[in-house]
Amino acid sequence: MTVLSADQLTFSYDDQKPAVFKKLDFKIENGTFGLLTGPSGCGKSTLFKLLAGLYPQYGGQLLTGKVTLDGQNIAEIVPFARAGKVAMLFQNPSRQFAMRTVQEQLQFALENLQLSPIEIRQRISAALTELKLEKFRSRQLTTLSGGEQQRIALATILAMDSEIILLDEPFANVDPHGRQQLLADLKKLQQTRHKTILIADHDPSGYAGIADRLYHLSVHAEQIERLPLKNLQLAATTNVAVNYQSLNKGSLAWQQLQLAIGPRKLLTGSNFTLPEGQLGLLSGANGTGKSTLFAAICQQHDYQGSITFQQKSAQKFKLKRWADLVGIVFQNSSDQFISLKAASEINLSAKASHHPEYWTQTRIDQAITSLNLKNVLDQVCYQLSGGQQKKLQLLSMLVMAPPVLLLDEPFAGLDAESLAAALALIKQATKALQLSILIISHQRLGVVETMDYELQLSQQQLTLLQKDGEQKDA
């Protein structure tokens, strides 16, 4: 029986900053399925990296306490032996990959455990089969969607056969069906292979009947609170629908748009005009091509057909000018930042804003406060929590206020309060500045109620969903 515990942990990233938590005690109960909740920036990811033995070796400083694995200080255990006991799935799966293809990535991970070639082959096949990912074996990791990458990262963890599995926001970019399937897969691991599972997630929906432990971590906490499981029943996902509106006219449109990745077709014959002053939701399962559509609109992916702005072909614009008209919030926040500090990132956006009359310093300060970013402005962007990075990234692009703004999973890792604040800012700017904003989000609860229309990408077709349930080709 593997025992993993944190004793009297006080951890800080910087001598000049408050500790993330102070004298924190936490013991993972063997064989349990736990859910850890808490607001953005409270330290969930930090705790997981400490429990996995990654910190303080690769960041920050442990001021008091220690993490022990079967009674031994985890920092003293060699990495391959540690990984055989405790594995962690990162919030951003691409950071976990070191190789080109799925097969190569799984093989690399298992070679680091010093397994024999025969056992490596057996484990790879078993993991891919169990998660129904065999068809991805030869695929290049860079061609996979965020949700598909997350499933491959989970397959890697499964192949490693670690006794304790830590998953940090594992469903942030996964569609609802994939989320429930992964939860079922993890529950099966717990029940049939006696794994210990601990997941950090802002969204508690879907865990009723799955998780048997519920924990809550507060900002600057000294203890992790154990909550009753009945709280999970209250968080059950309800059916919500977009408040469909009649569409306005807009400047950006596409005609007979066709998309593909290699031989795989993603979209055929689509026509649509992004309305101004309205929020749109782009939905669809993982791998259908939503992010690829955004890349094509940004002139970063080949396409057939035409994309126009004010009836002028996108291909007649210089790329720099097009990027000024069509902005995008990337799925991975750290890919967006161009400044070291959070305050500098926002200041640069303010200087380049299309609407400085709207984004006054007073309004920017109010937005910073509503997003709870005031205390992190002098921190390095890359050292912020995943949720804080998302909020900083979103605010920076909203302040830029290009006529068209595409948001790719902007709410991943946000707690309910942060989500509400972010959506309020997006809605206000959209209406006030008559922006055309289209959002990819697999999270529906708390999101779709704010949307004015929904486009669904499925089976190579882009469909405008109507209020009465009818569908119309887009």
C-alpha cells in the first residue's frame, strides 16, 4: 500500500511574496477517488507538483515541512522509481510531451521507467486499447486537438501503471462526452486496478457517484477542508441552452470554406458572417476542427474558399494588418504573452488598443479588480496559476479590442466567480464596441446563458442552431 502525505508544508515562489500555503497537512487515502476544488490561484497545481516531487526541485522553495512517499522524503527518491509510484497529468498536456508521435511519446515515458522492450510494447497496446485510442498510435501530437492531447497524456499515465495518479484540470479542453468517458475510465482504474485518483477541477459537475472524497483548498490555506459528498449532488450539470438571438450584420465572412488536415477533411462548403455586437459559441466534439477553423480565419492554416473582411479577401491584406483586425486568444495561455510581468502585458495592450476611449485606465483597473488580478500585476506571467494566466490573457486581448476576436477555450481552469467576471467583461465590451466575438468552449454550464447564437461543427458541417431546435447550414 503506497502512502503519500504532505506534512507542515509552507511553500513560496519568491522571498518577497506571501507563501502559497502555510504548514499544510494532507494525506491521500489509499484507493480513493478524490476531487480537490478551490478558487484560481489558491495553490492546487502547486500542491500537486509538490506531491509529485517536481517542486521544489524545479521551482519555488519549501520553507517548512516535507512530502513523504511510504515514509521516505520524496525529494530523495530517484525520478524513475518515484514515477512508478506517483504520476501527474499536467494542466497543459503539451508540456508533458517530448516526442513527435503518440507511439514515440508512450515509448519514451516507459523507457524512462527502465522497462524491457517487450513490456513496453505490451503496456502501450494495452493503454491505447483501454482508452480506445489505437487509431491515434501513429498520429503526430501537434496535429491533435487539445482534448485529444489530454486523452493521450492520460494514456501515458495509464501505461506507466503508477499507483497514485494526480490530474490537474484534466478536462479543461475536453468535450462533455469525452469528460464523462474519461471519468468512467478513471473510476474503472480505481475499482479494478486499485489505483488512487486525485483530481483538481473547478467544475464539480459529473463527479456525483464517481468521487468518494471531496476536498476544498482556500487561498493561503493552512488546512484542506473535507466536504460532504452531498455537495457533488448539488453541482449536477443541468441542461442549459443558448439564448438565441436574431443575427446582426458583420464585417468578417467566409464563403464555401473547406478545411482539412492532410487527407482528413474537417469542413466542407461553409458560408457564414460573424455578427457584430453579439457573442457566438462554437461547439463540437474534440477533433472536429474548431481550433483549425480559428487558425484558418487568422490566416495560419490553409483553406479553400474565401474569407473576407468588409468584402475584401483576407489574402489581399498583409498579415500584420490582418492580425490587427482579427485577434485570437490561444488555447495555451503561455503562448500569448510577450512581456515578462503581468502589468507590462496589460500596458502593452492598452497602448495598442483600437478603443482607448473605452479602455481608460479607470476601466482597466476595474477589470483587473473584478478578475482578482490586482495582487499579481508585478509577478512573472509564466509563474501565475493556470486560471490567473487565462484571466490575464483574456483581459489583454479585450483591451486590444480588435474588430474580430476569436477565443479558444478561454474559460479553462476558471472557478465560478472568475468565469462570471470574465463573461461580464466580454459581454460588456462586445455590446459597447460592437465587436464580433466567437468562443470555443466545451464548458456549457455558466457559459451558454450569455451567448447570442451557437455554431456547431460536426461531420464536416458547420450548423447554426436555431431557438426552436431546427438547424441551418452555416
